Amino acid sequence: KAGVTQTPRYLIKTRGQQVTLSCSPISGHRSVSWYQQTPGQGLQFLFEYFSETQRNKGNFPGRFSGRQFSNSRSEMNVSTLELGDSALYLCASSFSGPSTDTQYFGPGTRLTVL
Amino acid sequence: GESVGLHLPTLSVQEGDNSIINCAYSNSASDYFIWYKQESGKGPQFIIDIRSNMDKRQGQRVTVLLNKTVKHLSLQIAATQPGDSAVYFCAENMGGGSNYKLTFGKGTLLTVNP
């Protein structure tokens, strides 16, 4: 069974731009969660989607948004990029939710904001 | 601030020794705890989890201990191997059921010397 895939793997943007990251979960998994990882703040939860609905949300500004499609694939969008948004963005999938099932992480998208 | 923290940021052990990585949490309502391993350039990998109704859980070469009295979590790795070298994160879930609020520790870097 294929693992969680994320595209692109690397991305360079400038301040003020927006970016869309994509995540394909493991086949059969309906829950997709997004995380931001930085050296200073560590791993922080962004949001979780289940059956195309945002079910849980972390403490990030509204510039960070996401969506999930009927095939469980998910995208996250960051608008009006700031230098502090430079981070590794990780996606993780699980069958019914990260608090009930094991979640599997993708390799991440490394975003650099200049 | 976030409640999950680690006692030691780095740990260096000899191959074949046992390793113990510690984690403190402050929310007594947390009901689910997870250990992840992250190798350089990869996403976190699930190692083992434990729910608050248990004190100990064993996996292959790994054991997680939960002490709810002092809000302490530990990961024990038996016969540590060079391939175990990575950053280890503990995480706690403060939500219940489908409510999900996973908080990660900063991580401990484990280095295994041959």
C-alpha cells in the first residue's frame, strides 16, 4: 500500500504570495491532518479534515486554510505569505481520526519564504 | 504555553545499550499519548501509543510507560541500534473522541554510537 504523498517537496515563494500544498492520503484513510514544523516552535497542529469537513483546528491565523476532496485528497493554502511561514509542512492520514487510529505522515513540503 | 516538554534535548548511547527518553505533560485530562521518530529529511513515524487507562505498553524493542500521578511519559528502546538514531517526539491528545488537539514536545535527538 502506498504511503502518504505530498507535492511539491520543495517550494520557494516571496512575501505576500500565496501557496497551495497537496496531500494524498493512504488509500482508505478518510482523515487528513496538517502540521507545521519549525525549529523554534516544533510540530504544531494546523487542522484536520474528515469526509470533506474541517473537524478540528489548531491556533493558526485565517491565512491558513484547507480543504478535502471526495477522494480524501487534501490541499492547504497559505495566503499573504510571511517570512515566518517558512517551515516544513507535514500531512498525515488515518482511517478515522488521529485520536483513534494511528496516523501516518508524509515526507513534508519544505516551504521557504523570501 | 503548550504542556508537553522533554527533560533532555539530546541523548547519546552506545550501540546495544538501552535508551530511555522522557517526556513531561501538564494536562491531566490528556487521554492519548504517542511517540514518534523522525529521521532527517523524513516525516515523523509512529512508534507506539498508549491510552490513559494503561500504565505500560510494549512493542517490538520499545516500551512506553505512563505515570499519570506525576504526568510523565517515557520511551524505552532496548538494544539500541544505529538505525534508531533520530529525533523522538512525544505527543499528547487533550481532546476526547473525535475532538483532536494533539500537542507535540520539542523532541529529543538520540544518537547511537557504534
